Amino acid sequence: MDFSDPNQRRIFFEVHEGFPRQSAGSHASTLKALGLVVGSLPDAPLIADMACGPGSSVLPLARALPDARIIAVDLHQPFLDELEHRIGGSDVNGRVSARCSDMMVPLAEAGAVDMVWCEGGIYNVGVKAGLEGWRSALKPNGLVVFNEPIWLVSENERAAKLRAFWRGYPAMTDGEGVEQAIADAGYQLLGWFDHPEEDWWNEYYTPMEARLSELKQKYAGVSAAAGPIEHSQLEIDMRRTYAASYNYRFFAAKLI
């Protein structure tokens, strides 16, 4: 699809808006990832949730850390509107602030953030660039937790269709490659784990596939809809066929 085309971009967001999350994941995996670092967090931590989308990680983090303050950053205001609707009147209201911004724009709280969190977003800039860009926000020994798509098989074991699909993210590497990027950016790896398969489906691909079925009927014959709808369906089909070849992996690291 052509993301520079405003009509295709609008339909792309119509495919995605209103879902619990915008990438593979679950509350259980968010909390498991938090468990990799929770012993290293200070009391009343300040957390920046980058590319937060509609806040799928914000609420479990806020509830697991009842003394934390969270800055929820996303470039797409409708996602932040969804987040603010979710937290309005809830037990986390007042501890979460939403900001419409690129996740690489320096935060006003430079040097004050205890942890940067990023689910499903660091691939937009690349691991090393993201980690280097967030250094200025973090306190000394600050923490970063993120997930990243990785290859589970060697290059010659990747199906041609799968390689073609992931060509849009040429920096995608294996787990060792991500660990090297973490070290190159000046961080110490604290732990990692792979998402279970249900994280791809329960709150992401299953509702997306139902939405696509509706949009195929709604936009039948509309040329601008073909790109975003076909790309999203292809993404689902790739996972259904080649799940053993790639996955999202959570990584936790500490600034050194």
C-alpha cells in the first residue's frame, strides 16, 4: 500500500481503529515483560510509553504500578482519544497523560524518565536508533522494555513469499542481532521472551480479520481500499502459514 496516499492512509486506520491493541500482545505478556524489570524500578517511577496506540500497555502498567506516572506518546490523535476514553473516570485517571507526538521527539522531562516502554513500535525507526534516541529521556541506569519482530530461522530457510512480505523492514534480524543492537546503543540486556501464539490472534488478527470482511463489502470497487485491505489480509495470511519462521520478542535492558 501507499501510505503517502491520504485515502489509503485513512482506510488503513479504519482497518485498525477500535481494536484492543495495534500489534501482537496481551495483558499477560505486558505483565510478564514488566516482571523482567520491576525489581529495578524505583518508587513512584516516571514511565514513557512510546507509540502507545490506544493504550493497550498503559492500563496494565498503571494498575500493576499504582504509584507510577505514565506519559503515553503516540503520533495518531484518534488512538490517544481512545486511550483517554478508557482511562476517564478509572482508577488510573490523573496518573496518565497523553501526548500527540513522534516517539523520537525529545521529551520535556529530559533525564527524568525511569523507564521507556514500547510495544510494537520501535521497528518504525530501528532498535539501535530508538534506543539511542531515548537515552536523553532516561535517568542514569534507566530501563527500556520493548518488543521487536525477529527471525527464528536462517535466511535460506525463509520462504520467498515471507521474505517479500518483510522486505518493508530490511533491518529485521534475529534475536542475536537485536541483542547486539542493544549493546551497541549502550545498554545491558536484562532478559527476553517470545510472545505466545495466542498473542497474535486473540486481540489482534481475529478482530482484524472480521473487520476486513466488513470493509471488503463496504469498499467493493473502490481502488484506494485495495492496498490497505489486501496488505492487512496478507499480514494475517503470512502469520497463519509461517508462524514458525518469525515472532515478536520482548527485550528488557538497562542504560549503562
